[in-house]
Amino acid sequence: MRREPAHSADDSASFSEGGRGRVTRRAFIGLCAATAACAAVGGAGKAFAGQGDLLRPPGGQDEALLHAACLKCDRCRSVCPTGCVSVATVDDGFLQARTPKLNFHRGYCDFCGKCQEVCATGALGAFDPACDKIGVAVVQRDRCLAYTLGCENCKDSCAFGALTFDGDRRPVIDAQLCNGCGACECACTALVYGTFSGGTRRGIVVESVSAYEAIGSTLVDGEGR
């Protein structure tokens, strides 16, 4: 006579009444474990890939193309005459590490095209500063010295007419005209010799296009990097 297999208390216990849709404790615990594992993998994936909003040299705004073609040869950084081309680190995400990014604390982009010329794979493609954007400058009201000391050091930095000063002598950014060259951020003396408040933000910072669209304004209170 065939004997029915024995069931443990954990197997037979249910979290619902009746025969339909019963979930045993063992299945429930397994589901929780799987959910936790997926969450951990998701967090690791974010750290692995990074946030995807780095400022790239001209022509590197297509992230998929840049990652597919970039050899991380460092030629773009080496050839940059103003020194604004830098390289991403593991803090930017493991996939981003050693890919080119811009650092406007060191210089600004004059769109000379040399980084594109030395790129052998086309990771840095065509770029027209009159209509294409590296990013958009955003005034950080909590850091901008014009709001406290009457600073105008960035006033004549923009060659594209995107930066003007209002009646209170405070900088105003025209997002349509700004192409993210970084000249204003480079000229800003907040965090340098004008004043030092800690952190990495200056009075004006260039945000990636996606980051700017999320912020939705060129004037913020401490929202930038």
C-alpha cells in the first residue's frame, strides 16, 4: 500500500485560508530571500554602471556609443590644451572608470576639436557648439558670491551670450544658449580664493543635460554637484 510522503509543519502551514493560492512558510521565506538577492544585485548594478550623468568631452554625449567604442587610451585627456578633459574613477561606477569626463575646476572647453581628432575609434563624434550641448550651467545660490559679496568674476567668461547679470548684479543663465563649455564654472572663485565652504561645488556648475532636465531650473539652492 503506497504511503503518502510526510510533510513538515513548515510545508503544511499556510498564510491564506482554503486551498487556493496557499503560500507555505518555506515558499514565503524563499520568496523573501530571492527579493533581497535581487535588490542586492540591483544595488551592485548601479554601483557597477554608475549614474550615467557624467559630463563628456564634445561628441561623447551618446553614452551607448562612447562605451562601445572607447578604448580608454587617454589620448583625449593628453591632448586637451586647457586641461579640462579628465578620466572617470571607480567612484563614478566601474563601467565608467577610465572613460573621459570633463573637470571644469581645471579648465574649460574651447571646442578646439583636438580630443575628437585623436580619438581613433569615433567614441568622440561630431559636435557643433552652436546647437549641441555638453550640459547646462546652473547657478548655486547658496554658493554664488554675487548673492553675498557682489562678485562678478564670471561676468565676461561666456563667449556664447548665455550668461548675463540681472538688476541686482546676480548671474542669470539662458539655458537655450548655454552649451556647457564650463568657462563660467572655471572662472568662479567660490571654493577657490574667493571663499571656501567645503565640498566641491562652486557658485556655478555645469550639469549634464539629463541632470539639468531633472532640476528644471538654472537657479537652485544647493542642488548641483
